Amino acid sequence: MKTSYFTFGQIHVHSLNGRTFDKDCVVKITAEDPREVMVLMFGRKWAREYSEPPPMKYFPRGIVEVSV
């Protein structure tokens, strides 16, 4: 299993199960292929993948862990 952290661009806003994912949060995914899970959930409208959490001062809503 691998853990990756993903961020969204300024215009990338998603609503999933009543939760908003946007530029102010980081998505944490632990899976065999975290990027594949991210694409399945959000398509290609996200910004960047990190192996470690990015500087959190830019993401006031914090890390949202997505269960797979």
C-alpha cells in the first residue's frame, strides 16, 4: 500500500457524498495505486500529487482522508 496526498486547483470544486473538496483541502489516499483512486473519484480536475503532506498553511480545511 502507498499513501499519496492530492490538491485541487483554484477552479476545481467537487462535491462527493455531501462533502466539498476544493483548493482549501488536501485529500489523503492510501491504496495500491492512489492516483488511480483519485482519478476514479475526481476525474482529472485536480492539481498535484505529493508523497508527503504539502505545506498546510495553504490548506485551511486540512487533510481529508478518503477510505478505499
